[in-house]
Amino acid sequence: MRILHTSDWHIGRTFHGNSTMDALAEVFGALVAQVKEHSVDVVIVAGDVFDSATPAGSAYTLLGDTLAALHDTGARVIVTSGNHDSAARLGFQARLLRDGIHVITDPLSIGEPVTVHDADGPVHFYGIPYLEPAIVRQHWDGVPLRTQAQTMSHAMGLVRAGMASHDGRSVAIAHCFAAGVDTTAGLEREVRQGGLDVVPLEVFEGPDYVALGHIHGRQQLSEHVRYAGAPLHYSFGEQHKERGSWLVDLDAAGLATVEWLALPVPRRLVTLTGTLDEILADSNVAAHAGDWVCAVYTDALPQAEPMRRLKERFPHCAMVQHAPVLTGEGEERSYAARLKSAVTDTERIEAFLEHVRAGQGASERESELIREVLDERVIAEALV
């Protein structure tokens, strides 16, 4: 059986105020062509189909067109919800889709596989929608679910129980932050709290292949456990990461081969660093006038209207930063610097407390209260 593993489409996300819909449509067209060319049997989308819990109508249109085009190739399509998706809205759309397109959003269905047969017998696909501990613990009374590690361990236990009652090969699909991955700073919404919510790699033992989503760059954690990453660049931090998906072959014994299929990049991303005059040099313009540009100018003083000047030379300049070269050594990081480097809400609160309390962060009890408040906010947002 041949499987294409993709994830993190983020339909509806903007890039520094610019729509990505046309670029995504181009990439999805290439993805459909790859499915045809390689005679793919099953396409997996491992979460974060949309970028927002309330996507615009055009995002639904692009998703519907893409799923229909994939289905028309003869492939089955299996989609799970991610942390950016509204499971309720995505699940509602599932009822409107044709046979052969499966959208998995219900935590209570984790142990029930989607089964696809080939010449060697059945392959069971176990979809795990994104599981926010504060929301899903209501479904399993008596099971301690405070962290992502605990929640994913329980979910994979349900998968292994399903495997025990369904003979054949198996594939698990999940959306989480697994141990050992290299993230793109400031891009993925962290699912960690104080480092406790990283999911250990051994949690995913059992299936012949585990298709993960949430991290936007391709990564191989083991031969059987991989991230495909996003099909489009969504930040300058990931400009050097390839875009594509994994082509996975299962034979009668299980995992046979895995091959990377690259996707086209509609517009390259580049970061140009130097003084503003250096960045605006003719050589840079000749090389990068058609690229998305992030300009980091190092002049000692802020320059007048840098974005206007840059856009005159680089029509697709999306970002400008002033980063003067610092000569002082041993200076303590400012509150602004600590806040900029913070990724999670917990880290932002910790940075604030250290700032206003002369370096003293949250106590153990305060950290517990912070987690409870953030959990309540997650639940409230999910009900919107």
C-alpha cells in the first residue's frame, strides 16, 4: 500500500498581511499531481487543516476543492484535526463529504480504525485528533490527563488496544509535540508547559508507521515516526526548510520504504542582513527582487521610512527589523528581549513576574494556578 503523509496545511493563514490562498492552491495542485503520478492509495493530513477555528468561506472552498481532487485520483483521504482547527466545525464538514474522505475529530473514536485493503490484506489507520488535556479529560474519568504526555500515552494505549482486536498492519496519525524535534521559533503554537508536555518517543511504539503533524519542518524521529511539515513556508524562520511530504510504502510485513517528495515553492523567502544601503545594493535587488524579503538592517541609528525605501526596490518586502550591532558585553537581557524569546503563554507570564519582582518568578503554587487559568481559557475558546 502506498501512503502520502502530509500535514499542517493552515488554510487561511496570512504571511505578514499577505494572503497565501493562491500559493496554497498552486502547491495543492502539485500535491494532487504527485498522488496521481505515484499511484497513492491513501493520503493522510495530520492536523491543522485550517489556520483558525473560524476560517473564512474561501478556506472551506479551497479545502473542498483539494479533497475532491485528491479523491478523484482514486486515493482515500484521511484527515485529523489539529490545535488550530475547530474540531466541531471540521467534524460537521465531514458529514458533507463523499465516501472515501474520512475526517476524524472525535476523541472517543480513537480506537476505531479506518480500514483500507490491498493485495496483502487490511491496513488499519488510527486517527488521533489534537487532544487538549483540559478539554478531553472529561471523556475518561479516573485517568490522570494533565499533560500532553499523559494524554497521548492514553490515546496510544487505545490505539494499541484497537490493534490487538484488528489483525493486519497499522498506521497511527497524531498532532503533537514529540521529544527530539527541532521547532521553528515563534511559529508553532507550543503544546508544552514548562517542558512537561513533550511526548516521549516510546509512546508511539506499536504501529508500522506514525504520521505526525504540528512541526512545520520535515523530521525523522525514527524509521517509523516522522513529521512531514507544512506544504508552504509560513515564516522567515523556516525559509531554509524543504516543503513536501513523505511517500510511505507498506508491504506484507509492514513498513517497506519511505521517500521524500519535494513540493514547489511559489515564492522564495530570503533574509538580507547589513546596513540599509548594503541591503539596497543593486546586486541584492537583481538576485531577490521577486522573493519575499526580510530586511534586518544594522545601522547604529533607526533609518527614515525603511519599509518604503525597501519596497521601492523589493516589491515583496514583508518584514523589516532594526538590529544595530551591540558592543557591550555581559549585559543582562531586557524585559522586552525575554518577552520576545518567550514562546508559550506560561513563559510570557514568567517573564513578566521576573520583571516586576526583581528576578523572582512564579512559585510552585502560583505556577499551578497559572496552568489552571490557562486551561480555563482554552476551554472557553473551544466553546466559542
